[in-house]
Amino acid sequence: MRTRTIPAAVLTAALALTGCGSSEETNEPAADVPAYKVVKQDTSGNKRNITVEINHDNDLRAIFDDVTDKLTDEAGYYVMINCSSGGTPSVDNRLANGQKAIGNMGAATTGLEPGGTEFAAVDDRQCPAT
């Protein structure tokens, strides 16, 4: 019986090509970021929407930064942070909106500089809704 060994470099390259560990698939918050859940994320196109739900209103900017820091594909990203309660089927309980431009296509889509971000919390919103 013959035994074959696969060099570590070949195995590593194969794993990299299959997308294992892709940052856009990691929707778990970093350890120092308040809990959130990505409930919708577009994965193709020049303009991509990401919807995040939370059950608190703590440190919304940290949540936005954590979500957008994981993005790598060149596109314009629009991030909507919603409270998990207080909305209706047709209207979200929106807590914050933001956008990020990755690359020239992202800049063209958002109107921001490549790598630029824009973030704004919605005034007078609480989560959980009261």
C-alpha cells in the first residue's frame, strides 16, 4: 500500500481557495462589542444591504464598526441597525443607519471616499421599545 503525503502549503492553499474563514460569513460580534445578530446580508452586487437586529441600544457605533470591519468585497454597503421589538411588519424600529465604501465601486455607489464610512443614530429611539 502506498502512502501519499500532501505538503502543508498545498493544503493551506486549497483551504484558502474554498473560502474557509471568510470574514463576510462571520456574523458573530467581537468580544468587546455588544450583542447583535445579522438577519439579512446581500452577498452580490455593487450596492449591498445589511440588516442587524439588537435587543438593546448600547454602543450602536461599535456594532456598526464591528459589522463593517468584517467586510472585504468591493461594494457599497448600507447597514441598518434595528431594535428587535417595537417595529411593525412594514416599519422597522430603526436605531441607526450607516454606510461603508470598499474600493472604487463602493465609493461610486455611496458617494464616500474608498474606505470611508458614514454613521448616524436615529434620535429619540429606544430598545427595547417603550
